Amino acid sequence: MSAPQQPPAPYVPQGYELKKKKPIYTRVWFWILVVVIVAIAATAANGGGSDSGGGDGSDGGNASGTVEVTYTLESDAPQVSATYMTLDGGNIGQAQDNNVAPPWSKTLQVEDSFIQSFTLTGQMSPVFDGSSPDGTTITCRITVDGEVVAEQTSTGQYAIVSCNAN
């Protein structure tokens, strides 16, 4: 007795037929995906596609390709501490100024790029010797080219405040 014969691979039941797949470039979704990817790449190459300039054809920013970022802390406390972080063009930097008298301000020139992030954290420094009263309010502000892009206020003894702008 012989073993039953196996059908050749791939096995297709009787009455069915295999359909040949279309090439990927003949499908509609492929071309939609290509258009979306090209649009994203073109937007990124043009610096995000934002037009902050006026209708007169000027670029609206600084000719040097930089923007002016100002970090500001205001408080009724006698001293504050400020920690600020800047991400521009893929470079990140963080610095801290401790026990400074408010209002505190720091101005930086940073590269005008598609990827930017600015963070400021401020806290009131406690007064342990009783020489002056503790503060109750602290405000942080981030300004880019004269426009306020983030502002927060915190209240309470030894309050901490944080601002972030992208």
C-alpha cells in the first residue's frame, strides 16, 4: 500500500485560484504616503514653514539667523534661584543663578532653528535669619524676540514656578 500523495505547494482548494498581487507602486495608499512624506520633508527643510515676516517680503527675524531669548523672574522674596535650559538646533545647555535679587533677567542670542525649546524654573530662597520676610509670589516669563511665549505665577511660602516654551 502506498502513502497518499501530497498536493504540490502551495495547495489551493479546488474551485479557488490564486490572484497575483499588484506591485506596491500601483496602490493608491502608496502614493498618498509618498505625498505626505515629501510634504513633511519640504516643511522641515524650510525651517518649519512658519512665516513670521510681514507681507513686504522681509524675513521678519534677525538677518543673522538668531533670536533673542529673555528669561525673567519676578518675586516679592529677597532672593531667588533661577535654572534655565535652552535647546536650539539640537544643542542643549543648562545654567543656574543662585540667590540673586529679583527682578532677575538673562538674555541670550540663540540660533533660529526648527527645533527650539526654552525652560525656566525659579524658586524663592528661604530667609533663615529673620532679616526679612519670606516671599509669597514668584513669576517666570520667557520672551522670544520681544514676544512673551510663556508666563506662570506661583504663590505660597517657598514657592517654585516653571515656564516652558517650544
